[in-house]
Amino acid sequence: MNKSTIAMVTMAALSLNLTGCLLPKARSMGASLMPVPLDHRVDGNDDSQKVTLSASGFWSRNSEDHNLDKVMSGGGDLGLTYRFGGSLSPLFVNAAAGAFGGSLSMSCTESDCKNHGENEKYRQWLSTKEGQKDYSFWNVQERVLVGADFNPGSLMIMGLGAGMQFYQGSSDYDDLRDKLSEKKIMDDVDRNVGFGVVSAVWLGAHLGKQGQYGNVVAEVDTYFKGDPEDWLGSVKLTYSHPTGFFGGAAYEDLLGLTLYAGKTFTF
């Protein structure tokens, strides 16, 4: 076998391997970032030890993204935060858990679906009765995060944190992803149960003296699951009142536009 033949065989093998990696991707809704925002001190000068419990509900709607369409969902979350006191007062540990569900339909929105002729099988499936149906989904999520929340000048709020997020799901949509993956029509990136590293960074302000009018915080979260092109993100903007009531809006991968509201209790 001469060198040119070897080169051609090698190129053909590489092409086959690359083709196998270009299937349209299907994501678990449980891999979306949790909508529950982090708690922040009402008064930036307060360095006392605290435990807070937050309960919130949310509703979300998405147009087209991640090969999904018509995503509608709703659910609730609980978040427990322990804040250290004294010189360690910036440090906190947060544990959150929640559940949500809704419905969606499949679509062709990503380049891994549109731009490769070998994925005609998925586009053909979308035109079938099964491909045009709406599918229900539900997921349970848990998150543990450690962070540092700073209040320079007592008015500004800034910080960062990192931890792990877990999810579990079992629904019509999960069964569909399994089926399409087995038939080599789609790449089920997340499976029905999984976990990954999460990070959060935030910047905001206390409103009024000692936060008497509350605070407003912008938060950016990232879910480092899978390859870099598979990482998911969210951007939240939250207003919190000194009485503990809070509300806000987010734009999240998979969930889309999300509105949430809740109450924080301090112990």
C-alpha cells in the first residue's frame, strides 16, 4: 500500500469519526441553571452570623434555542444559606433544592442541525407526527455552593462562588431523548441524571442608608458540564426588600425568559 493510499484511508477514517460527533444535540431540562437567586445581607455593615431560608416560585418561557421550541415551565425552589460572622462574615454556604416541569416541542435551531447534510435524518424525523408533538418534562435539582459576598463602602455588593449542581428527570421528553440517541438521530448530551460544576459572580448595590430600601443585584451563573461548547449560562436581575420579599427576571439557557418571586426568612 503506497503513501497516498494510506493518506486517503486515514482521511476517510477521520471523516467518519468527525461525522459521528456532529449529530444534533438534545439537552436535559434539568441541566438548566437553578432560577433561585442567592441571598445578600440587607445592611452591608452587618457582620453577624446568620441563617436564612428562601422559598420561591418561577415561570419561564422560551422561543427557540438548543433545538427546542415552545418551552413552557414552572416550579419552585428552597434555598438555605449559612453566613459566618465576624472577620469571616463575607463567607457563606448555600444549599438549594427544587423541582419544575412543563412542556416543549423539538425544533432545528442549532448549527449542528442546520449545516450538515448527514443530519437529514433528524430533519426528516421533525416532519413526522412524532416530531411535531409536544412533550412533557419534569426534573428535580440540587445545588451546593460556597462563596464570598463583599460590601465595599457598605453600598456596593460584589462576590463570587462555586459548587456543584445535580439533576434527575424521568418524563416523556427524557424517554424521547433516549430513543433518538439509540437510533443515532440525536446526541443526548446530558442523559436523565447528571451533575456538573457551577459558578456564580454578582454585582449590585444596597439602596439607601443601611439598605433601608432593599438591594438590587445582577448575577451571572455558568454550568460547566460537558465540552466548553456545551456549557450553559444564565443572567439574573433581582430586587430584594428589607422585609425579605424578592423578585426578579432572568434569561437562562434552555428555560429562556424566567420570572421569579419569593420570601426570605432570617433566623
